[in-house]
Amino acid sequence: MAGDGEFTRDQNYLTTRITADGRDGWPVEPGRYRLVIARACPWANRAVIVRRLLGLEDVLSMGIAGPLHDERSWSFHLDPGGKDPVLGITRLQEAFFARDPGYPRGITVPALVDIPSGQVVTNDFARITLDLESEWAAHHRAGAPDLYPEKWRAEIDEVAEQVFRDVNNGVYKCGFAGSQEAYDKAYRRLWERLDLLEERLGRQRYLVGDTITEADVRLFPTLVRFDAVYHGHFKCNRQKLTELPALWAYARDLFQTPGFGDTIDFEQIKAHYYGVHRTINPTGIVPAGPDTADWLTPHGREALGGRPFGDGTPPGPPPAAERVPPLGGTAAA
């Protein structure tokens, strides 16, 4: 927290990379690494989506931390015995300490863990998705989309930076503001950016070009959590997402696209934010709403053209062990 009450995100991550040539000492190898995520976390949600779209499930396993954590980090409290079945640990903290026993910073997801050593390789969430798209290319499924096309990279990077600063991180700057001035500034920037995105997406189906790209992957996790969490819990309440025609239709379009909505567990999302953030929700009461059925209503975005996967194809269904509960029900067996 800055002196003026502005929330400042710690962005000092483990930046070692898993690359095709292993130049950082961590080569891409099928089955060697485990992607640890939490369904609740928007930053981890990006990596889950990219892994699904690229079809990396068979070469990169996924551990799922539960929605609750304490000062000792995310835990695997939903797994049998409270342990990740592959890493054999109860808390993600153990993998960070295996890498650095005196690790001084936040224990965050997503994290890529080297299974043989039990060490975290990286928790640099922005780099993880880009590397999955490039360094892991030899293991992409047939028909995997190009999420970071060369001709659009400069624009993707520009849009992604704006979205991160004002929206992805902007909702946190509102929610954790320590002064009225800091809150007002963050709220203003958030809604200025959302208004610009509403205008942009009123004339084109996707953020950049005519296919899904990394830019869409980065915006979606914030939008899908907006009405359930950020509108009330983080005081981002000028309007609900459902009251913004273009953004609401765009979010439903993505939600109904394989690889997006099938990564979302609204109950875990709400359990985390309302149950963990006791400074802004002291009772820990988790709201029953909002109704999520409208996520499956027609969005009409096809009229704007565009092809979700470009020359590629949709991913198949998620592995049985990774399926999320359908809206209004429980996970399929």
C-alpha cells in the first residue's frame, strides 16, 4: 500500500522460464511440469484458458488449489487428504521453499512446478501464457489457434497493457484502496477504460483482429468475475456488466466458446473473495447471487464477423477430473 492509500501490486516474480531450448535450465518436456492454479484466481484463469485452447492437457498436468488460503499460501484442501496428488504437498508454499528456503515474496498462482525436484520454476503469470503459446508450440494440438499472431503483436501488447493497468489490476486498486482519493482515482480510470472497451467492442467481435488472441484471454477473467465479485465487493459499482451491452455480449460470446466458460467455477470464485478478504468483508458471508443462467443466453456477436479460432478448431472437452460444475448444478462425473 502506497503512502497515499493506493494499492500497489507486488510484481516481483520468479522469472526463470521453461523454454524449448532450455536456456534457463528448464527445458520443455512433456510430463515434467505441473501447472498449479486456483479456479478463484483471475491471473491463473488466463493460464487455464490458454492450456485448454492449445490442447496441452496431456503434456502439462494441472494441480488445483482450493479457493481458501491464509498467510501461508494457497492449499490443496479440496484434494483427498488435503494434498496435491502429484506433488504430494499440502500448500503451494512448499514448492516455493523447495526452490528458495528463504523465499520472501508472495506465494501466487499460477505457478509452474518442476515435478522431479518439487521446485517452483516460475510464477510470472504474464510470461507463462506467452511461453505456452510459443515455447510449447511443438506440443500444441492439431488445430490449435494462434493466440499471439506476429502481425498483431504490437497491438495485442498495447491493448493488454491498458487492460492490465486499468481493468485487471484496476478493480483491485478500487477494492483495496486505503483512501478516498486513491479509490476515486482507480474508479475513474476503471470506468474510463471500460467505456473505451465498450465502444471498441461495439464495432468488432474481438479486441484485436478477427480471432481470439492473448488480449481477449487477459480481459475475460475480469469480466466474468465482475458482477459476482468486483461490482459490490470491490465497490466498482457504476454499472453491472449486464448493463453494458457490448461488453456483456462479448463476455457471453467468450464464455460460450470452448476453453473459456468451461474453466469458470462461480462458487469457488465467490468463496475466495468473500471468504478470504476479511478486511473488506469481515463477516465472511458469501452472497447467494447473482443468477448465472444468463451467461448461456444468445449473444448475437456472430453478426460482427470474425472466426473464434481462425484457421484452427475448438478444443475438445476438458478432462473429466478438470470439469467445472455446470451453471446451476454440480460437476459431471
